[in-house]
Amino acid sequence: MVLSSLVWHITHEPPIMILDESAGIHWGNALLRNKVYEVKPHYHLFGHAHEGYGTFKDEHIIFSNGAILDDHYNSCYEPKLIIYK
């Protein structure tokens, strides 16, 4: 794989301070954040931090937390559909 052409980066946990807050705590990973900004994929998809659901764009990277459950494992968000063209 040529890292400069990486489109999708999929992990379970989020990068620190990006859609990573749940129960008032930031659950993200600092090393992961550094690596994502180094590699610069088009999309970084993750979950884990339930209340961090959403999408955020920074430096041409689209970050998406697709967690659809709350901290009590109740469904509270609609699943996301991301279409890559």
C-alpha cells in the first residue's frame, strides 16, 4: 500500500480530541491522532466513544464517529452512509 494514496483508515477507537468524548471523558488515542495526520487519509472512520457520534472535517480529512448507541447501549443515532466518489 502506498500511504500517500490511502483513502480509508478504519479503527475502533478515535483519535484524541476528535469526536472522542463520552460520559465527559475524552477516550481518544494521541498516537493514533498523530499517525492519522501524518498519513492523511481521505476518511478516518471509528466508533468507541458513544456520545462522540458525528462527522468533522479537518485538513482535508473527514473524521466520522459512527457509534449509534448511547453509554447504556440503547440505539439513539441513525447509521451513517458514506459514499465515496
